[in-house]
Amino acid sequence: MNIFNKLQSKRFPIDSNYSIRKLLRQRWLVVSIALLLTGLGAALTGVLFKAGVHVVEDWRANLLKQFPAWLVLPTLGGLGGFISGSLISKLSPAANGSGVTHIIAYLRHRAVPMGLKVGLVKLVSGIIAIGSGFPLGPEGPSVQMGGSIAWQMAQWLKAPVAFRRLIVAAGGGAGIAAIFSAPIGGFIYAIEELLNSARPVVLLLVVITTFCADTFADVLQSFGLDPKASGFDMVEGFKLERTYNLEVQFLPIDFLYLIILGVIIGLLAELYCKYVLAMQRQGNKLFRNHSVLRMILCGIFLGSIYSTLPEKFHHIGELQHVIAEGQADIKLAIGTFIILFVTTGLAAASGAPGGLFYPMLTLGGAVGLACEGWIHAMTGYVPTTYIFAAMGAFVAACSRTPITAMFLAFALTKNLLILKPILVTCIASFLVARAFNAHSIYERQINLESTK
């Protein structure tokens, strides 16, 4: 029986590869349209998600100018938790959580609801939850929305199972590409985390979808769907946009410092994974089938915490800019890490529809900024790469995807010189975290949900 299973596992990639090639030969035009529509759908939902969050956050910021934070933040947190939780509970329970776990579970042949309904509920509920104060990011929902749209395309195409899995993974990668403006990062993520495959035909179809999503996102933003974003001008055309301009200085001693930084990040990231999972396990035990109440109480609690903090903590996106641009001292960097460590873990454990990549980037950046400050104080040397290297390293250690993490951090600067320091730190943190547990936080969340 063991020999038979091994033969089956070896034959399956060959069979699936053959079925995909056969589908391409027989229905290449329909497949091409499906990939383009998947990229467009992932881009549209990603851009709408970010734009919607910006609208709600701006409304929240205006309320904070008129009323005290202790009233606005807990009230909006509880109200956002109620509306978002009710939408998910009544319309599509599969739209809860980050969304990454749902796509991974589907690709691991688990029974997971998919389709446009899941994607639309994720879009609306995620905008409400994150906009009302849950400190999570848009990338998890974008992965699920992109994968859900891709699944629907495969259904309409009546494609074989092998192609259905491929296009769902491509749609998830397209969601990452659209949110981060990182087509290479989305492509690598689909291959490294979702598919675990490097067959040429798979690579071709995934890269087409992710690059289409990135291009469509730029075009959609140029039409004003998200006024705060740019990248395409109707007169000048496409422009290389750098979120952060960075002067890279990389000395031989930085190899040692970056490895040590990676070790520190690996330990902290694994501690973060354990904390999020422990909170999720405790939430499952306390609330069980009361998911809406769980999100309401979490929203009120999170709002109460942030209402006691300085104004810069009221907008997590702006706080990330402060960290990435190195405008915080060591005290603020450490405080940011502690606050986000606690609150993003609580938000994720509540089942709120939001992702962890953005919080992970900020958590890692805060550690990198603090380490920069310490090295400067002790040696007089001013490092320039530690913030972004630590950002990538934290994602790498939590998701167990060092190459994806490297390209996501790189996408923030678009500076090729920073790839080497980011990779050094990502590999170090990945190896340290993997020494404690071979599975990513998402795989462990899947196992946790299956035993609930």
C-alpha cells in the first residue's frame, strides 16, 4: 500500500501537468480570458478594498477631531465588529479571518466554500472591520478575494481540478501583487506558499495572472478608484513608484549584524505566532458559536486600548510610515512593537477579516529600527538597511516564505541594492523560526480550526 501511495504521488503531478497542457491546447482562448479576468478581478477588489478602508479611516479621523478618543474608538470598534461579524455570520461564514488559511486549505484538498459571494462579503466586511479600527492589513482578504474570483472563473470554464487549483493559487498571488504593487512578490508567493510547484506551464500561467493584476491595479487607480494611490498617469503612462526612497549602505560588518538581527527576529516572530494561536484557541473556547459577540467585544477592547495611546497610534498605516522612514526613536520603536504585538494578535484571533502581512512588516520594522539605534549608540555606525531587512525577516519567519518576504520588502523601496541584506536576514530568521516549528502560522491556524 505504501508503494502504491508513493507511485500515486509521483504520478499526480505528471497527470495534472498533462491535463493543464491539454486544456491549453483545446481551449487556449478561454483560458487566456479566464486568466485576464482573474487578474482584473483581483486588481479591482484589491483597489476597492484599499480605497474603502481609506474612506472609513478618514471618516474616523474626522470624528476624532470632533469627539474624544475614549468615546470614538471603542464605539466604532464595537460597531465595526458588530456589522462586519453580522455580515460574515449571516451571509458567508467562510469570509472570516485573514483569508490566506482558506485558500491554503482549499489547495490542500479541504472542503472550503469559494466563489463570488465569499469574495464580496470579504470585501465589504473587511473594509468595515479594518476601517473601524481593527489593526490588520488588506493583503489576507485580497488573497481570498483573488482566489474566490479565480475559482468562479474555473467553474464557468468547467476546467479540470488541476487547473482549478492552479488558477485559485494564481488568483491569490494576484491579490498580493495588486495590494503591494509587487507582481514578482505575488508570483513567488503563489509558487512558494500556495502551490509548492515549479513546473514551467504553472510558472507561465501564474506570472501572467500576477503581472496582469498589478497592471490592472495601476490603471484602475489612475481612474480615481483610490485617490491616495498612484503609479499610472494618463499622460505620462506608467511610472516607477517607490513608497520609500532609501540610500543603501552595505558594509562587510553588516553581514554579522544582519544575521544577528535575523536570529532576534526569528525568535520574536515565533513567539508572535504562538501568541496569536493561543489567543485564537482561547477565543474558540470562550465564544464557540458566538462569533459576532467575539468581534464586538474585541473591537471595543481594541478601541479602548488605542484611545489611551498618543494620536500617532490611532492610524496604523501612518505608524508604519513613521517606522519605515526612521522617524521614531528607540523608545517609540519598542512601544510600537509591544502595542502591535498585543493588539494585532487579538484582532487576528477575533476572526476579523484582515491580514497579518502589514502588521508583520511594521513589527519587523520596529525591531529593525530599534536595532539600528542601538548599533549607532554603541559603535557610531549608522546602518541604512535594517528596517526593511527586519520587515522582510518577520514575514519570512511567520509565513515560512523567505523569498516572498524578500520581494515584498523590496517592493517598498524598488532598490535592487537592498535585496542582499534583506535576503540575509530573511534566511536567518526563517531558519531560526523553523527550528522551533516547521509549519507557518497559517498552516497551524488550519490545524487549529480543524480540531475546533
